[in-house]
Amino acid sequence: MNMQRTLLALVLLAVGASASAAEMMLYSRDNFTGRRLQATDSIANLANTGFNDRATSVVVRDGAWQLCDDAYYRGRCVTVQPGRYPSLREIGLDNRISSVRELGHWGPPPQGSGGGGNWGGGVRAVLYSNPDFHGERYVIEGNVLPDLANTGFNDRAQSLRVERGYWIFCSDAGFQGTCRTFGPGSYPSLGYGLDNKISSGRRISNDYPYNGPPNWGGR
């Protein structure tokens, strides 16, 4: 009986690990076309895969990943979260990626991390005017914010916390320009394309929205 319980526990652990495994797909052409390379773990040197300096678009299905323009996670690196990136020109890594590193799953911030009062109690996002969650903050408690121009926070955000749900933030009003998707977690730097550039944002889903076609209409 004890042996059966042990085997069952091992099976459940294996299933859980498989379900939570990080996954990313690299494509050799824009808009997720051309050759592709699936990554479920870190790859220190893409030269060994025949995909060095070839990726031009990426789909991150799970986990946070670091993309670097030199092997062994050196050179310029950009961290991306779950979402679809139809052109890596937006982050300056088009045909430049030489290594990729899986960073794990980004959960909600711990208690006392400064996310705002009652953190964890609802669906919202918090923008910060400085990196690492410092400076002034703007709490988004609704589902849609088409234009930050009237909030005093337009083009000011440099870091972000997402309490729950999946959000898309864009560099122009009306969800135009450079857009990126952010899942629950803490983002101490917005990186190339959105640092001091966010002008609109909206929640697109309660749950991970990319098992099928994205639901851009929200829920």
C-alpha cells in the first residue's frame, strides 16, 4: 500500500512539473512563420541548434525568458513574459538572439513588497514612475484604460506589477504602437519599447489567453 502511494505521489509530481514547464517558440520570420525552434529549457549557445542569429519572432507560452544577443547569456539581454511577439525589431533583437534562459514563473509579489494596499484582493495593475517599484504609482482598477493623457501618468511608467489577470500595455493611446502582454507578477523594468512610453492598457483575460486565439475583446 505504501509503495502504491509512493508511486502515485511520483506520478502526480511528474504531471505537475510537466504542466508548469516553461515553453517558448522561436521563429525565423516575422509573424510566427518560417523555421521554428521550441525551447523548454535554457539554451546557452544557439549555434549548436542551427538557430543562432535567426529568430525574428517569438511566442512565449509559459514562464519568463531572457533573450540575449551573445552566447552564454551575455551581451544585451531582454526579459519577455507570456505573449506573442510578431517582430523582435521592437525589442532590438531581430536576427540577433544567441542564447535564451528560462527564468521561471513570475508570481504575485510577497507581502510588504509595496504593491499597494490590499494587494491580492482584486484584478488590477500598478504602474510606477521609477524602476524597481519606486517613485509615484498609478493603480489601474478597471479593465480598460485607453488613454493615460488625462491621468498625469502618460509616458511615465518604468516598472509594473500585475496583481491578477493578463494585461496588454501599449506605447500609444487606443492600444496602438508597441504593445506587450504581461501576466501576474513583478516587472522591475519595462525594457526597450515601453520604458517611459506607456499610454494605454487593458486587461485581456482572467486566465492565460494564448491556449487558442487571443481574446482581444476582454472578458
